[in-house]
Amino acid sequence: MEHGQKRANPSVETEDATYDKAAKEFLALRQILAMILHRLVPEFHSFSLEFIARECIEGKPLVGEVPVDPGRTNQQNIQKKIRGLQTEQSEKDEGWVTFDVLFYACVPGTDKRIKLIINIEAQRNDPRYSLLKRAQFYLSRLVSSQKEREFSGQDYDNICKVYSIWLCFYLPEGEGSSINQYHTVEEVLYGNHHEPKEEYDLTNITVVHIGDDEPTDELLRFLQIVFVQQMTEMQKAEQMKKEFGIELEDDTRRGLETMCNLSSGLKDRARAEGVAIGEARGEARGEARGRVAAWAESVRSLMASMKWTARQAIDAVAVPPEYQQKVLEQL
């Protein structure tokens, strides 16, 4: 999440910020984190969701509080917050890039408790850069910032394993929902020597793309209900209880209601703007080519801002059937 970015429309900026805050706070709920850990982090596959939520998540997850920037992740006040994950609020760090949701999770049942630093990022738009390279940078910061917090001097054995999980609410062109993981593996070039996996596999990137298709994966289905499907807060809460046994507290339901209202409002506004742009420019040019170009521009804008597929955006702009293929060709 990046603070201090200026946008052309203050109301849009406020609505986006409110939606992002509600979404990240929802993701930081223990019940939700337990589902994510159980599905995406191998160390938790054998534990129940209830046990993970109750015993494995340390303290209160930090939402948008810990800076990514070099020299700031490990500063004194942040050290204390990460070490104990205390609940006090930090001051606003305008202009800094911060981790969306950051928390410790411990895996019991081993000779020593394995401590994992889990970073979860929500990405609503397809970035104009390599998401994997950004994730690598985040992982590097979370590893290097452990010095003098998790270990001192050359005591590198106490470095914690780090997971960076990216929830992307858009789909690469022509693809469906997916889950991909990237981690370190050993490749023996000569001889028979092997090192234990826990000695070198210290970082893991997981990228989850959530679309509007019909995934059979339980976590994808859950995230789709919460963030993608157009339903009321009550409908979503009922669906979560029915399918996943998750009952939301009143304050959590209010956050979910905020997300639903803003999501619906943003999409309605984008749809209206797209139709208006297409009609106005089409009438002004008075030619089929002009109308197709205008529709294509509106469709492209909706795809970028709303993470819709081309077909969804075309339907929203109400492109006549006889022109839809031409609009696709323009795209």
C-alpha cells in the first residue's frame, strides 16, 4: 500500500482508501488468516482452522503500519511492535510504502517453535511492473530487518522463515483463477551432498489470482464471495456461514457492509461513466469507426479500473452485439 499518492478525483481517492482499509482489516481477522495459512502455508496444512486461529497467530496483526522502506522496517518503535505485535496505533507515515497485513505465526510440535513472518498483500489492479520482483523486494526487507530483532551478530540460525502472500483481484488476460508458489529448491550439480530444506528454503512467494469464474478451490471460492461477487453484506455473511462455518461479529459485518456498498457504488459509477463516454463520442463522430473507438476506450478504462474482463466491460458499456467483435479487435 502506498501512502501520499495524489489522484485527480478526491472523492474517488477517499472511497478507494476507505475500501482498502476495510478490506485489509477484514483480511487481518484471525478466522480469515487461519483459512489462508491452512491452504497456502505447508507448515499449517495438518492443523484445524480453529487451532490455527486460537494458538498459532501471535498477537494482533499489523495493518498498514510497518514501513517497507530501507532503514524504517527495523526502527526502534517498529521493532517493539513487530516483536510483540502490540495493539497500539502507529502514526501515519505519509509517502511511505507499508506492508498491508503483517503478523507472526508459530508452528508448534517441533523441537523448537518455528516462527514464520507472514506478509499478506491485496492487489486490486494489474501493476505496470513485475509483481514477483516487488514480492522479492518485500521478502528481502522482511529477512534483513530481522537483524537485532530476531538475531544478533552472526547468529543466523535464528532467522525466521518469511512468506509473502499476494491476493490479486484481477486476472491475467485469457486466464482463470489460480494459485502459484515460488520458493528455493536445491539443485545438485555434482556429488551426493544434500542440505536439509529448512536450512535454505527461507522465503516463499504465493500469488493468488481471484476472478469471477467458478473455482473448485475452497480458499478461492471464499475470497471470491467476499471480494468479487456482487451481493449484499447479509447475503455474503449468510454464504460464509453456510459454506465455511464462519460467523462474523457485528463490527466485522459493518466492515463487510462498507466494502459491499463502496464496491457496488464504484462499479455503478464506472458503468455509467463508460456508457456516457461511449455514447457522447459516438454521437460526436457520427461514424461506426468512431463509435467502435469510443467503446473500446471505455472498455479499456473499465478493465483497468475495475479489473473486469473484456467481456464484462463490453456488457457494462452496452456495446451492441454487431459491434462487439470490432471492439475486441480494437483492444
